[in-house]
Amino acid sequence: MKKVWGLIAAAILISSLLGGCVLQSVGSAVSNKGDVTVQVNQSIALTNLTFTATQLTRSEGTTFAKPADGNVIVAVKFTVENTSAADQIIGALMLFDSYADNTKVLISTTGMMIFTPPLDGTLAAGKSMVGYHVVEVPAGAQVLTLNFNVVMPNNGDTSGKKFTFNIPQQQG
């Protein structure tokens, strides 16, 4: 039985690697005093954490994990650096308020089966992690905005700090 689950997990992983349209990857950082809007390849530094969006992928899903009819999965890959001297907790469910064309969207549990790992866990002082923030959006959505949740503990005032992405309109 373990082999079957392992094969299913491998199939999902391979499908996700082949089934998405990748917009961009790795680039430069920007200063972030006051209101800050950044895109793929740019960073936002909070008090104890620095988030860099390194890739944006649109996916129709896989054989085993499909979005609801009329929707697509959009995954943003982040590198998060702990710039403090203490461990920091990152909670994927409370990290961002997500909007597709100014309409609130939620984290996609279906998409999280395809794009792993999520941005979740304890990050040791001075270390970094890579993970995905995954949402399900209407297929025709043009812009994805991720506003930092203003109640992120130990990270100062996050209001006005957000990532904005143009969603690719076709799967690669």
C-alpha cells in the first residue's frame, strides 16, 4: 500500500512539473519603506523575515488534482529568509490576503497537493525556506494580489506591503 501512495505522489509531482505555465524566476530585490508593491523577482523585507517571489505558475491541475469548473490554480513560489536571531513561525493560512482581480480568493487545498511544500513551519534563525502560496482563481482572472496579513506576529506593520502579479492566460 505504501508503494501505491508513493507512486501516486510521484505521478502528481511529475504532472505538476510538466503541467504548469511558469511566468518568471529569480531576480532582484527592492527597498520597502511605506507602501510597497512588488512582482516576481522582487523582495519585501519585514522586521524579521524577507519574502522573495521567485516564480509564478498557472496550472489546469493534474489527473488527480483539478480545480473547480471554470477555475485554474495559480502558485507563487517564495524564498523566505529569517533575518532575526530567533526562530520565526510562518503560517500559510494566515500569511496573505489573496485577491484575483480585486475579488478575495482562498488558499487552494487542491493546488497544495500539486505545489509543495507550502509556506508553513518554523524557520530557524538565519536560515531560509522555499515554499508555495497556492490559490484557485477564475480562469479569466488577470491580476493576483497578495497583501501581507497585518497581524503577522513579530514582523512590525505589514500594511501596504503586497505582491502583484499578472496571471499568465495560457498554460505552457
